[in-house]
Amino acid sequence: MRHLHLRALPALLAAALLVATGCGQPSPAPTPPPAPAIDGEALMTVVRMLAAPEMEGRGAGTPGGLRARAFVLERLQATGLEPVGDGFQLPFQFPARADGAITDGVNLAARCAGTAPEAPVIVVSAHYDHLGVRDGEVYHGADDNASGVAVLLALAAACREAPFHHTVIFVAFDAEEHGLRGARAFVESPPVPRERIALNVNLDMVSRGDTGELYAAGTHHTPALRAPLEAVAARAPVALRFGHDRPEDGSNDWTMQSDHGPFHEAGLPFIYFGVEDHPDYHRPTDTVDRIDVAFFTAAATTILDALRALDTALAGR
Ligand SMILES: [Zn+2]
């Protein structure tokens, strides 16, 4: 899930947002250090696996959902990162949306130790479940949210290669499509004390290049994060936009529309990366072939740059 309803931004509001947010101050950002390249084919390999027919749309608690869980667990462990607490799996229970039956969910988490052990923790998240099978049709969920999981795994690998200042917990959430259940369970009972969480960076639908734009939502709630992201936007290979985070945006306010919502409700800052709704959103046609690989790779590159910029900004450097 991300948006509850498919609605386009009215043109006037879009124009106003562009004026307000798209043409920010010229950034005096220094040239960033060369970031490790994002491998677009590796991203697509993950998406092809998660959106394959045998995953049956990854409905939480379904056989396809369990297969997706096993795949993400194996890939997360393969990064070489440490488990969080007792293991990589953080189980919880949730009422299924269809009949309210109590169902087992499992979040998958790994820890990338920071270079400053006293610093608080950044939680990077992406949900791995999707809508499953409905009326005999598989909802593949390539963009929503196999794409976010692929980027999360790439970020985890990059962190393993070159750790951040902050410790980063990478978590693939379950049961987002049932009402952000995995994220709610994580925030209710986090593997580190909640006051140690400095920021949630959530990824949900990051591969569709229909508009060439990637949004970073959340700076309305935490304005201090805007400047480092403006610097990223100035050098980004995609059009990085701000917005979709104000109450007056109505249904276009994405603040509670994905797994960053429970973090926000708990008073924790978030940045959410995602694209606008597209015609295949929450339809069986959200398939791998409709992903724009060049945009997807550029979006992942931008998100990695942003994560490093946020890490630096939060460290006060
Ligand atoms: Zn989603």
C-alpha cells in the first residue's frame, strides 16, 4: 500500500509545490565523496524474484508471503550484517484485513554498527508484503514494494562496505498492506530503546519513472532535514521533490500512508522516499516489465546519497 485512493495532484497545487519546493536555494554543497555505484541489474534481480508468479503477490501470512520472507531473510543475511538482538526475525501478530483472524507476521532486521557507538540509531525500512491473490489474480507488487526491498538490500550492502556514523538498522516490514502492522509492532516494541531512534527512512514504491520524480516526504514535520536533502537534490540524477507531508494536502498527505506513519505517531522523525501514484498502483499490472531500470537505478543512487547526507547532518558535522 501507499495511498488509500488514486488521486492526481491538482495541476495548480502541483505548480505551487514546484514553485515552493522545486526551485530551492542554490546549494553551496561541496562535492560529495564518490559513492559506491548502485548496480541496477542487482536491483532488478531482487525485484524479479519478489514479483515472480511463485511469490503469489506476497500476501502476509500466505504461502507466497512465506516464500518472500525466506528470500529476503537469505539476502539480508548474505550482506554479512549482524542480527538485531536474538536474530534476524522479529515476529509479531496482527489481525488479517479480510476476516480479522490473528495471523503471524515477521519483520526481518539486520544491524550495521556505526563508527560512533554512542550515536543514536537510524532505521531504514521497506515492506516486503503485498496484496497477494484476489479473485484469482496475482497482484505482483513489483513497484509496491519489491522495489523498496531491493534498494534496502543495496543500502545494507553499502553500509557493510563503508559504515555510517550512526548505527543503522535495516528492517523489511511484513503486513504493511494490512494496516502498517509490521511497522506498528516494531515501534511498539523496538529492538533498541525507542529514544535511541533518531530517524526512520522508509522506502515504498521507488522504481517507476512515469514522471521522472522521486519524492522525499517528511521535511514539513522535521524542517532541519530539508537543507541536507536540498544539497542532495542539487546533485541528484533524478528530480528529487519535497512535499506530500502537510495536513492541508488531504489525501495527498502521505504522512500516515506507509510504514513511516507509526514512527511519526511516536514522535520520531521520518523521511519517506517514493514516487507518485501510477496507473498500475494496487493492480495486477504492477509488474517488473513496467519498471524504468534507468530511473530505478538513479533513484537508488539518490537514496544512498541522501542516507549518507542525513547521517552526516544528524551527527552535526
Ligand atoms: Zn507499499
